[in-house]
Amino acid sequence: MNTVRPINIASPITGNISKPKIVTTERAGKIYTEAHWYCPDSGSFIRKGLLSVVDKKTGEDVTSVTG
């Protein structure tokens, strides 16, 4: 799985700096942590990316496991 770094990026809409919002969700026994970027001026969604995947039962980081 490809992951992203939660860094500030320039908004393609206004050019101002967009800080990532860290979002954690649980699906199929795994905890997914993602970074979501929104334009600070318009509130429009820019992009999202995966930070990590952790198995809820074992607590093991399974981000690099494919399949």
C-alpha cells in the first residue's frame, strides 16, 4: 500500500497552505489512519492519503502487507 506523509501542502485552489486533518476509521477489524487535506479558504476537499493500517485484534501495523 502506498502511504503519504502528513505535511502541509499548497492548496491548488487558492495557493494558501493547507494542513492535514488526521482521520481514524475502523473497518473489517482494522484501524485506518488517513490524512485529509481541505482548502483553508473555500473548505473544498483537496486530497486524502493513507498513513497506517493497524490490526485491531493484534495491534500489529499491517500497512505494508498487501493482498
